[in-house]
Amino acid sequence: MAEQTGDRVADWNDQSGERWVIHQARLDAMLAVFGQAAIEAAAPTTGERVLDVGCGAGESSLTLAALVGRKGQVLGVDISEPMIARARALAPQDMSVVFRVADASRAELPDGAFDILFSRFGVMFFDDPTGAFAHMRRALKPGGRVAFVCWRGMAENDWMRLPVGAIKGIVPPTPPAAPEAPGPFSFGDQGRVARILTAAGYTDVAIVPFDASIPFGKGETRDAALDDAVNMTFGVGPLSRVLADQPDDIRNRASVAVRAGFAGCPGERSVMINGATWIVTARNPAS
Ligand SMILES: C[S@@+](CC[C@H](N)C(=O)[O-])C[C@H]1O[C@@H](n2cnc3c(N)ncnc32)[C@H](O)[C@@H]1O
């Protein structure tokens, strides 16, 4: 059965999860536009049941719960205890939403229960994505729909490409991850995503690009916004883990280089960076 290796689970329960929770409000502000595009593709209606995979601190689950109303229900599933704790703390009492700590690739889920399988950037971390999507399909009603948003490749996402380029030669190189290794960019190849969903038994797979400019840094002045963009890079996400392990002199040099890397991005009291994603939709066959 598909499942995640212990390291990654531990990381979402440790550094990655804790850092995400610290920056949750900022990350939600940056990611909302992408989540909204995926929610529009999902088109939830009153009374529907939604499974939100890798729901994190739960913003998309709460938006979905408002759309399906009290007659519907949203189940947000995430492997990270700190993220689910934040989601529960943010959820209003009167909303039809439940959060559960579980590995979505193997969690016991009710058979044929959900109208929609949704995710905002939460499905790129499975060791065996085909097995995971096949497992989750069993929780969908016949004819149920899938809608999720995932990043395209790193080369198109300057919020990662620029700092990665800037620290080259300063931070000792780590062995490059295989392009299909679980991680934020593992669904960058549109053909691979289509193959995974088709092999997992879904039909009507459609994958369309969606781009939006995100305020990666914000501040009272442009200088403050650049500092903020550097802080975000050092504070959360895959690079923050690499940088946290470096001695102070390397971190200081990396900080200067990352700031210079962002200097060409537009914005007056912000650092605006394009986010390049896929909006993916599919369907569970009717029978
Ligand atoms: C990039 S975060 C996105 C969180 C949230 N959807 C959002 O947009 O704010 C990815 C999330 O996927 C979760 N995750 C990773 N592997 C998972 C798995 N196998 N089952 C459930 N959640 C998982 C992580 O714990 C993390 O919260």
C-alpha cells in the first residue's frame, strides 16, 4: 500500500509543519489566489461532501465548507499534527468541517462518500502517487470530481528559482533531487500528472496552466519588502531547511545573495513574483 517514508512524515510534523504554522497567515495570503482557482474548477455546491487532501492549516477547507453549507461536509486530512492543530483553532464552531491527522495515501476513508477530492498544493508528496490517488479514488462517489492545484516546474517559479540560483557557490551543493522525487515540484511535468491519474483509474483528466503574481515580500518601503522576501526564504519552505543547517558566515553571505537575486522583481512596497501552477481536474468513472 502507498505510504510516505518516515523522514517526510517526521518533517511535516517537525520543522516544516512548525515553520508553516508560524508563517500561516502570510502563506495563506500568497496562496489564496491559487486555491480560489482550484475551488472554481471544483465548483462545489450546497450539500456536497469534499475531501481536502493535505489541507494544512485549513484555509481551503474553510472556504469549501462555506460553499457547501451546513448540509454539506468537508473533511480536511493532513499528515502534520501542528498544521491540523492550527486548522482546528481557526475553524468556526458552526461550520460543517472536520480535520483529521492522517496520511491520505493510506488513511481509512469511507467508501464512495465524497463528491469532490480537492487539494491546494497537498498532493505532490506521495512516494507512490499512483497508489495514493487510486486509494483516494475509492472514497469518491461514482462520477465524483477531482480538482487540485500544484506547482509547475521550478524553472517557471522564480520564488524558488531565484534564491536557489543566488546561493549556488555559497551553500555547499546538495545532491539534486530526481525530478519525480516527492516534493513541491514533483507534479511539474503535465504528462506525468496525466499518467498518474489515468493509471489510478480517473477519466476526463484536464490540466491547464494558471499563473498569478504573488506578494512574496511586503513592507513599508521597497527595502523592507526585500528584507521580508529574504526572511520568507530563510523562514519557510525547502530552502529554509538547507539554510538552517549552515554556519552564520554562510547564512549571512547567502542572505545578501538572495536579496540581490530578488532585487530585479517588480513592486513598490512589495516583491512581486509569478507563481506558475497547474489546475488539474479529473473524474471518477460513473460506474
Ligand atoms: C505545501 S503544504 C499545503 C498545505 C495547505 N493545503 C495549504 O495550501 O495551505 C502541503 C501539505 O501536505 C501535507 N501532506 C504531505 N503528505 C501528506 C500525506 N501523505 N497525507 C496528508 N497530508 C500530507 C503536509 O503536511 C502539508 O500540510
